[in-house]
Amino acid sequence: MGKVPTQIRRGKQRLPRKYAKRDEVLANKFEDFQMSPLDTQHLLISALLPPAVKAFMQELEREVTDVCGCRYEHGKLNQRWGTQTGSIILANQHVAVERPRVRTKDGHEVRLKTYEDFQDPKLFEQAVFVEGIKKVSQRDYEKGVTKIANSFGFKKSQISKRWINVTAKKVEDLQKRDLKPMDVRAVFIDGKRFRKHGVIVAMGVAADGRKFVLGIFQADTENSASCIELLNDLENRGLQSDGILFIVDGGSGLNKALNEKYLCNDRRRRRAIRIRCHVHKWRNIEKALGDDSHKALGLFWAIREATDMSEAKVLSDRLESVLRDLNLSALESYREAKDDLLVIHELKLSMSLKKFFSTTNPIESLNSLLEEDMRRVKRWRDSEHFQRWLATYCLASEKKMRRIRGHASLPGLWVKLRSLTEHDNNEAAVDAQDNVA
């Protein structure tokens, strides 16, 4: 083996080299800077074998002792029967261990619960899911996990299979769960495109102010047929058939679907209220006005900030007069959405709720989270592959959503919403509202 050189320098003085003899190396006899003996075998084991594996082996030995008694004791029903190589799932990878064997006196194998628990594939599926949520690519999974002694890890194909099993359940969890216990009263709907796949996403606000992802519907475009399919699915899973508040960006297909299903354009028979996103509508008007947009900017947003419907009506008339002089196309764009913009004042919302329900920002924030989480996927193999990832990250993003500001005022909103969409009293309510306006 030869001599192991060691050299110590103290300032400029060079001391003679010391050589560790072969016998000292084999006997692990080395000293630290305080001239105390070092147990190199202990250091080696501590460096290579993490505490988690030690804890597992201690727990396994404790179970064997409970079953067989201490070593060299006789009279027990079970007895130790040597060891056997095996593996456990630890730190998201397979770790090779020497497991003890136990047999009964008549030769039957005794199964050790501690060992079987650490072999449970469900534990690894959960670990793969957690690592996937943390944006560890399946291709780089082997690089992402911590390497430990005796580990032989997992291949990319094994990780992919586990990920498929876990995420397939997420699609069912999202698309089949019961919506009735959520007591959803307001729904945001928006379309989103991920490369070649388009999808319509619905997000709901519950009576207590919590937000939930209600469902997804894969469609190339946000057409009325696809939107009605999504709405029917939500209703079949427990969404109320009337008294709902919808917040949309103004897409023609979605507007048509809401009008067909809930009669949103008919104030006397409507079963739901539709609010148009103020931000989207102003962008449309701004594009039409060009450099003259600043002349209408203040009036447009003053309509939303109005204290009641009467004030909003006055400001709306002024805006129409300004737009008539500036750009007739901009005027037509405003008139097309006028009723859906002013309806927010019929609900008598607090200022915080008025700001929240007047834009589609909440669901656009969700779409941004989904885009960020799914950007690592370079290619979607098929629709099933796409929906597994989308459903997984929809549910993951749902946990990050906070309760909306001003949720204490929501009970009053739900009462007002119900009064505006009930068939019996709706006609009288509309007449009274017209008289106030």
C-alpha cells in the first residue's frame, strides 16, 4: 500500500514529512489537530450513510427485537434467520440495505412491517409528485434528487410512469369533484392557449370568499358550443342553475353561450348576471381612439367608481357624448358592453368587491401561474398528456389562492344577486330600477 505522506507548515518553517505506517492505516490510527485519535471508520460511515438510513435500520432492529427478543435468547416463537439484501424507498430513490430475516419455529417467514412500509410505491409516487410540483423536470429527476450511499436511484422511464399514475388521478379529482359543497356564487371564465392546445378555464368564488378551480374544457377556440359544454358540466356537478354572477372578458362565443343558457341579455327573465371586464373594454376603446384616448380615460373609469346607478348613468351619457365627437367606432364598442358594465351598480357592491368583480384579473393570474408551471414541457404528446399536467397544476395553484378582500360583504351581494335573478319578483325589480335611473 506504501506510505501516506502528511506535511505540516507553521509560518515559514517547514517541518520534516511524517509518514503513516501501513499498520496505522489499516488500524485507522490518525490524530486530529489536538493530537486526539480519530476513528476514521466512524467518519467514513457517517459521511456515506445518512441519518435517515441509520434511523430506519434502528427502527427495523427494534421491530426484530420485539418479535424475536434480544439476541441469543431462547424460548421465543420466532427466531432470527440471518440477513438478505433488499432495498427501500428513501429520499425519492431506491437505497440498498441488508435486511434481517425472521422465521417461526416451523419455518414460515415473518413479514416485517417497517421494511414493507418503506417499500410502499405510494410513498414514492407522492415524492415524485412533490418534486414535480417543485419544477424538477422528469428528464433531470436523477440530477435533482440528493445522492446517498448505496443508492441506485430511478431511471427516467420509472419516474415518468409514476408521474403518469399520480397526475391521472388529478384529472379525475378536478373534473369529477362535487361543486355543491363549495357553494359557488360567482364564476370567472377565460380561454387560454398552451402551444397548440386551447382550453377554457372556470374559476369560482365561494360564499365565504375562497377561490376554486371549477373545471376545464379543451377546445381550439372559445366558441359558444364549447362554453355551453363547460357550463353544463359545472351545473351537473353541483353549480346552481340560477343566481350566479359571471365575470367575462367579452368574447363573442362566451357571451352567446351565457345568453342562451341564462338569458343574460333579457333583464326581465335573466337567471344570471354577466359583468364585462372593464380593463378589456377600455383596451378596445383605447385602440380605436388612439392618441385621443386620454380625453375619455377619466370618464370611463369614473363610471366604475360611481356611488350608485344614477351617478353612473350621468357619467355614461357624458362618455357617449365625448366618444360621439371623437370616434363613432369607439362609441359603438362602448355601447355594445354598456349594460354589462353598468350592471355592477345594480349589485350595490362595496368598493373592494367592485374592484374585484369588475375585471378578469383573478383568472388571468391563475392562467399566468399555469403558464409558468407548464413552460418546462417542450412537447405535448396528446390531449391526455396535456390535461394531466393542466389539472395537476390547477389544483396546485388553487392552494395558493387567497380569500378575496372584502369577503365579509359577500352575504349581502348574494341576497341582491338572488333578488335580481328570481323570476317572480324580477319584473318588479327591473321597473323600480328603471325609475331610479
